[in-house]
Amino acid sequence: MVKRGMKSEIAALLVCIVVGFLVGLGGARLTYEVALENNSDWPAFEMVSRATTEALLAGIPVAFSSGIGVALSVLGNNTTSLVGVAISASLLPPAVNVGVLLGYSVVATNMRVNHDSDPEAIFEDAKELMMLSFLSFCLATLNIVLIIIGGIGMFRLKEV
């Protein structure tokens, strides 16, 4: 059962990343042009904020308590939608963000040529987007691990 659960988790994570990647590929040019017109950040602040060390630290209590909530709902035969929402809030945004930022990094080189003539700056932008994607992946992975630890801890506490 553990193997099946791990396979399902990896498959779901990959689906989120691939969908995010396709959205990033398709929406990168549009979002970049809109950001230029409005003098706003690209990628958006919310995307960047999910790829910081602060986000890693802030995600710890959310993911851990989600794991405890899952364990309690399983023990009480009460699978509520609240637990699903809590897990979705801690797993989906960073996982999709990984794909979107990877898609942006692929398209960024081509887009920035129109606005920046410095090839080194173009390379640095793509490299930064890939680093943000990696940090977002770290957040998603940390959340998965903490949900598992929180659940196992609650099962042991309840002596199941």
C-alpha cells in the first residue's frame, strides 16, 4: 500500500508540474508583455514568494498540521473536505509554480531578446527562473514530507 501511495503522489506531483509547465509556455509572453505595460514584476510577486527560504519556513506548520488532520480524519472515519483543502493549499501552489517557472525560463530567452540586447542578462534571467523553480520544488517536497511525518506522528500518538 505504501508503494501504491508513493506512486500516486509522484504521479499527481508530475501532473501538476506538467500542467504548470504548459501554462508557463503558453502564458509567458502575454504575462511578460502585460508586466512591461504596467511596470509590474515578472514573474509575479506571488510566484516569487513561493520560491523563498521564508516560504519554506512558513510552510512547515501548515504542512505538518495537514498531516495531523489527515490522520485524525482517517482514524475517525470522517474524511472531510477541510483536510483536502488544507493539503491542496500546501501542495498544489508550489507544485504548479515549479512548472510555470520552468515554462517561463524556456520562453524567457526568446522574449527578452526583444527588450534586452545583453545576452548575459538574458541568460541570468533564465537561470534565476530555474532557481526559483527549484526552490518551489523544494517547498512542495518539504510539504509532502511534513504531511507524512505529521500523519505518522499522529498515528503513533494514537497507537494505531
